[in-house]
Amino acid sequence: MSRRAIRFSIVAFIVLLGVGPLANSADAPAEAHGGWRSVTYAEVAAALDGLAFDEFVEASYRMWLLRHPQQLTVNGMAEEFGVRNDGLDDYSHEYAQETFAIEREILDRLREFDSATLSEGQRATYAVCEWYWQDEVDGQAYRDYEHLIGMAGPFSFIGYLDYIMAAAHPFFSEDDVVDFLARLQLVGTQLDQIIGQVERKRGLGIIAPQCTLNQALPRIERMIPEESEAHPYYQAFERGIARIEGLSAESIKRYTETALTIIDDIVTPAFGRVYDEMQDLLLVAPEAISIGQFEGGLEAYEYLLRHHTQTDLTAAEIHAIGLREVERTQVEIECYARALGIEDTSTMSAIYDAVAEMTSHVEGQEALDAAERLVRGAEQLLIESGAFSRLPGGELLIIESEYGGFYSPAAKDGSRPAAYMATTGAPFPLYRLPDPTYHEAVPGHHTQSAWAMEVDLPLIRQDVMLTGYVEGWALYAERLMHELGAYQDDPLGNLGRLEFELLRAVRLVADTGIHALGWSLDEASEYVAVTTGVGGEGVDGRVLRYTLIPGQATAYMVGMLEIQKLRSIARCSLGEAFDLAAFHEVILGNGVVPLSFLRDLVDEWAAGCMCTN
């Protein structure tokens, strides 16, 4: 059965179960729809009965996604699934336990298939699925170590809610307005669920460190404005509704009044409760920032390293790799700095102070134009150099952003194109502009993401976020551009590239230093500042990120080194027959895979090349 047929089979099953409301017909009023209802364990188990392998792989992951309405919105897949963008994720303990049971059921059902009877392509999918679902099941024992409250921004659960409400929710029709209002009504429920989980974990002795709570408090205060019109969610709603054509002034007035009422009655009071909870937690929160301070925390950290890197590297091994890579990168920086005529290379701070004086700055339209030139130049270089035989299709917008430097993948339903958000809100040093553009856009995240969406593979191999592979590729892409000569006429830009690469090496040392060696905030911040030469508030912000999401920051360098290692092995075994474009086709053409499985794919490709030469 084709993936398209499987997709429609699942949608039909969802409709029969009444799991979620279908999009309104043209005749139905926009308000007339039920709210989100997730699939249950019993429904998932029934849906998976008797499925052949391909159907099972597709159905199991899609049914699991129906437990995560926010992810469906991010993916742009609600309509495909026959549901609305009107739900928020459920953070209650009971819901989590049912999700855990579903994950165990999927893994058990997967292992009922005899891999020896599967085709070569199916065996690859089996290996990826087994790794993914086993990792989900392994992680169940350590979910309590996630700090749901602490640190503002994307690396928190409340930050994820902010992203949905202020950025990801679509505004194309009146239905989207109604869905947003339905979501707005659920904000209080979700925040109360988060508070409930925080209190339950507090009973287990697991409380977010003081520094992360203090850093997040100002962000939470922003969500409790005196005037409802100033609430970020209302402002996002106002911007969204203004984009919808054909809405009458009366409808807009009615919807905006409803939004303000929900903000007043539900949203602002709920954030007030979060704020009060955080103030209460600060009275008992630990000063220590290591996950290892909690009972079972060191075991949790070892799991998180495996989860993010998809390797069996221990904390000690990653720490050692980090020290080696820090030394290697600093030596490169010193050499390039001396070649550029920088006399004082005694510290990283001295080098980059000199670089800052030598560079120019861009902002506004000038920054946007510069990012556009970098992306288009990268596309041309990748083809002309022979590093790629083709690049994926799909539109990539370069969009101005006050605080940019990140990538937003395209929605799978085509409703939202891929976009690179370029920093335009303040003067940005030109020497730092190329590297994050290559990392986030081309040949980094956009190239990888767009390529995965074009491959005829199960959704799980296009969609899951495996940090070691995804971020490893993006960091590999940064260095690839250097190897291809992108900085031949831009020595300052090359020092910018090395500045970012040094940071990724420092992360290996700092992350493991914090969580395996028990470094304090001051110790970690001092190490990062001295080693990178970057001071100020940015240092503490980076350390707080490592604190809040242990292990995640190690995946960049570990992933890059693994891809480089695989390329070196393949080049040595194939000699003159090695084809860089074909190698990249293997890395990107199999969708998202664990790093541990990527080696098997490269080995199989190299063996096939040797047989044909």
C-alpha cells in the first residue's frame, strides 16, 4: 500500500472513531465544531491490529502524533489528519502515563515483525523505528528530570506554548480564528497541568535551579500585562486576524472582544499562577545546576546523552573529545588571526576584540539582502563544486526578524513555506553573518529538511527530531562551506565560522562539566567566557540552556565529527571512486536516522560502490 493510501486509511479511521473534528464544510458556521480529543490507548491498539509492516509503521507514528496537537500544527498536518488546530498538549500525569503505554505497545508490536522477511528498504525502516521507539520507552524512566518551569525561550515547555500561540498557529481563514480562540481557552488548563507536574516533581525532590527560575521570571511577567491588549498572545491574534480576507468589521470586532475576554478571564490569571509558583519554588530551589544532584540524575544524564547524540559515548568520553576539539579550534583561530595581521593572539578575547574592530555591521534591509546573497551564493557553490548533484526544491524565504538566526521548516501541507529568519533588528557584525546562515539555511537545516520531505519514506523518517543527526549535519554544513572555498575572499568571515565552531566544542566540556562533574554556574560561566572570549549576559544564557536541557548541546559537535569520520572512512575505502555528491545523497537521502544507523548506510553504499568498480 502506498504512503498516500495509508494516509487516507488513517484519516478515515480517525473520522469513524470521532477522534477529532473535520475541517468545517462551506455551509457550517465557523463556531460549530467540537474541541480536540486525542486518541486513546485502546483506539491505538485497535487501529494497529492486523496491519502489514508498511501500514503499521505509518499508522503507529501518525496515531502517536494525534497525542500531540501542537506538533501537528508545527508540522502543518492538521488538515491531512482530519483534525483542527484547536488543541494544546496535555501535560497531566495521567495523560503522560497513557502515552507511555502507547509507546510500549508500538515497540512490542514492531518487534512482532520478522525483520528477515522484510525487504532491504523495510529493514532500514525497521532499524530506525526500533531505535526511535526503544529510545522513547527508555526515556520514560527519566521524564521527571525535565524542568517544565524555568528559563524563558524555546528551551522550555512554556516557551513551546508561546511558539504555538505567537508564531506557529495558522491564520488563513475564519476557521483558524475560531481555532485560535479555542486554544486560548485551553491555556489555563495547560498551565495548571504544568504547575501540577512541577508540584509532583517537587515531592520527588526535583526542582529547577534558582538561576533558571530567575532568568524566566521577567518573561512570565510579560505575560501578565495590566492591559489585555498588550498581551503577546492577543497581539499575535490581532496580527493574524488582520491577514484574513473577507472578514466583516462586525466579525472582527466580535472575535477580538472574545479574545480580550479570554485573556482577562483565563490566560492572564493562569500566568499569574505560574508566576506565584515560581516565586514559591525560589524559596526551596537549589543553587546547584547539575542534574546529577538529584537521586538517579547521573543515570538520567547518561540516557540524555544517548538520546541526543544517538551514540554510546559516555560523559567522560564526550568531555575528553570536547577538550581536544577546543584545543584544535583555538589553534586554528590563532593561525588565521596571525595571518590576518592580528598581533595579540594570547587569548580568544583579544583576537575577537580585534576582529570586532575590523568588521562592519549590517541591519534592516541591508542585513536581509546580505543573507539573501549568502544563501543564493551557497546554492551556486554547492552545485558548481560538485559537492551536490542536485539541491532539493521547495521555496525558501529570507525573512527579516528582530532576533533572527533561526530556520522555520515548511509546513507539510504547503500552507507555510520554509523560511530563514535573518537578524535585522539591530546592527549585526558582518563577520558573523555567513556561518549561521549556512547552518540554518543552505546547506544546513533547510537543505536537510527539504530533502527529507521529498524522499518517499515513512513519515517517521521525515519528521522526527534526532539531534545528533540534524544538528550534526548543520555543523558539518558549516565546515563544508569552508572546505569548498566560501571564505576564500572573506578571512574575517572564516574567523566568525571558527568562533561558532569553538562554541560547539566548548559545549561538550561545559555540558558534561555541569552534569557529570558538578560544576557550579560560576565555574561553567567562567570556563565558557575564558575559552570562547565572549563575555556578558550571553555566557550565563548559554550555561542556563545547558542546565535546562542536559545533553542537547553536545549533539552538534558529536554529530559533525561522526559525519566527517564516515566521509573519511568512505574516501579511504573507495579511493578515486569516492564521490562527494553521492556521499551527501546517502547522508540526506535516507531521511532522519540515528547516527548509530548512519554508519550502516554509508558502509552499505561504499560496499556497493566497490562492487561496481
